[in-house]
Amino acid sequence: MTRVRLVVGNWKMNPASIADAVALARTVAALPRGTADVGIAPSAIALAAVVDAIHGSGLGVYAQDVHWEDKGAYTGQLSVSMLRGLADGAIVGHSEVRRDQGDDDARVARKLARVLAVGLRAVLCVGETEAQFAADETETVLKRQIERDLEAVRGATPDRFVVAYEPVWAIGTGRPATGAHASAAARTIRTALRVHGLEANAIRVLYGGSVAASTVSEFASADGIDGALVGGASLVADEFATILKAFGG
């Protein structure tokens, strides 16, 4: 089955200002994409300005996180009703959110269910820590995360649901996984998705974790990998252009 490739740039807490975010978004929107779908995930404060700046470009825009409640006393949070009509979707379960905000699989499951329930797209992040990788527990961890994170999801359609395999030990370290390891992880993820009753062969699996222009070819050619969730390299136009070319042809 042919799956359209997807590359999403997760800008995290960058760039320094809304004006800089708008400028970067316009630059990314003008980059050649080939056959790939492309999205960006700006900071929450820049989200609306970025959407306005690239309107009509075909570039997808994602929130970096979302809350599972629709409204209420949740300081600093974004609800799906705030995002609907603005962003195309949201990243859910990123390891940095799990680490910094205490998200466990139960919270991630509630967020994922809310995003999909209102028709937004979701990029679900899963991946093992360095200790788990060293203990050869990657397969066990991925199966457990998929099972728990999708606990409240029923009938997720492939066009709105993406899984990003992001080994925690590779994120921001400059030490990416190998293409072979990423392919093995993708197989494990799809096996877990089938167990959950989803059309696994139609669901895109991305790789994330120190993706750069110098390493992207290994993942672009890796079996079962359909794109990338890119961190720091998505902030540098030339780097990101190389990544887009690798996946978009």
C-alpha cells in the first residue's frame, strides 16, 4: 500500500518572536515539497499569526499539545474547541510533554481521543527511554504505549491519525537511531495497531529524533517509515529543504 509521506516541523519553544515565526512559516511554505505532505507546529502564542501568514499555501499547521477538556480552570492550556477552525491538528504525547508536564499514557489517551473526536488530525508520539533501549525493551514499550494511548479511541481513520516513533534517547542528542531500528519499531507499531483493530497498513509512521540533512537519507529509505517529525532542523530553511526533498522526491 502506498502511503503519502508526511514531514512535520516541531518548532518547540522557537523562534524568539511571533514576527520570526511568521517569517519562518512563509519561508517553509515556499520550499519545494514534491509529493510529500508538510506541516509545521509553531508555539501556541504564534499559532494564529502563522495560520494567517500561510493561508492558502497548503502547508498544514499543528498545535504542539492540547488539553483533554473542552474548557475550564486549566491555566495555560489549549482546548480542541480553540484549535478547531484554526489548526489542522495537534501533536499528542511528545516525550518532552510527558517529561515536563507529567503526561502518562492515561492523559495521552484522553488527549488523543478528544483531538480525533472533533475531526482534527493527531500525531501520536511514542518511544522508549535510553534505559529501556539499553535493556532491549523497545518492542515491549511501544506495544504498551500504543495499547494504552489508544484505549479511548475507536475507529480512527488513517487520514487523521499518524504515529511518530521518537526514541527519547535520540531527541535533541544528535544521536539518531539507525534506519534498521526505525523500521523494526514501525513494524512493532503496526502490529500493535492491528491488535487494536485499526487499518495499520494505511496509517503513516514517522521517525523523529535528531533528524538532520546529514542523516535523513537513512530514514527516507527505511522500510515502513513514511516521513519525519523534525525538531531543530525544521528551524533552518536549508536543512528542512533537504529533509523535504528526501521524503518528497
